Amino acid sequence: MYYPLLAKLFPRITTPAEDVATISLCHILDHSKTARDGFKIFLANKAGISIVSDLYFKTQSSGENKERPDISGRDTDGNEIILCEAKFWAGLTKNQPIAYLERLRKHTHNTEKALVFICPNQRKVSLWGELLRICEQSIVEDQTKSRDNSVEANSIMIDGIKMSIVSWREIINVLREILASENSPLLSDLEQ
């Protein structure tokens, strides 16, 4: 049976799985404008913010208080618009999500901003519940509640910043469709 190179090497990599996944994702985004645009539109739609014309994504961008989200989406002027925190099964750190929300809030650039958590589909419900519990004192608006008060779209407003959660599978499916439509060689990287 054939295993892609990354699948063979991954058990020997000492970097946390989230770091490997986000570095790989940013590699694809760096090398495909259509993938980058599709990812940007996907995140904006999920979070419920306006779509910024161009965003560039960087991994492990440290902030003033040593907070270090996995992915930082910046516009062409260097303003952070979207922060992404990748999770598989690790717990939240003391900076998550409050310090990340504060980081976005402190930058007064006049654009809607979002904090997006990325996790396995099986963890979305439990992680979202934990995030809401941590932020419950700061939730000022929830535009995604249905009549029975359950959050449908996993997106809320916290002190002017949208927070949302998506699955890795959703991201992979969006990027797979984009890369396949242009017959991109990056499709094999995505599959790995």
C-alpha cells in the first residue's frame, strides 16, 4: 500500500499536529491566489463579516502579551482582520479566546474582524460550548440564535469582534473544490 510522503513522516515530526496542519494550510494559501481567496471568503461567510479585498495569511504571529494564534490574516496594509486558532484535541490556553479577541479589538482599523477556531468536526460542539462559557460575560450580541435559542451558525459577536468555529473537513472540502477546478498541483499537497 502506498502512503504519501507526509503520512509516512508525520509520526516522526515533533512539532504539534496543529502547527503542521497550519503550516501546510498556509503553504497552499501562499502558492494559490484562488485558494487564498476561497479560504478568505469561506471564513468571512462563516464568521459573518464583510469580505476584505485581499488577505494574506501568516503562521505563529506573536502579540504584545505573548499570545500566538496559529494563523493571522492581514490586509495589504498589515492590519489583522482574521485570527485563526487550530485545534485538534489540545485544550484551550489561558490566552484563548480572550487575549485573541482583545488583540483584534485593540487594532482600531475600521473593518469587521473575526476570530475563527478550527477543529475536527467531532469536537465542534464541545469546543464551541467551552468558548461560549469563557466568553459569556462579554457576549453582547448573538445574531445567529434561532427561536429555540440554540446557536445555528456557530458565530457570535463579542465586544465588536465576531467569533466562529469551523471544522478542518469544511476547509479541506472548500480548498479541494477550488484546487480541483483549476487542476492545481497543490491538490496533492492538500490531500496529504
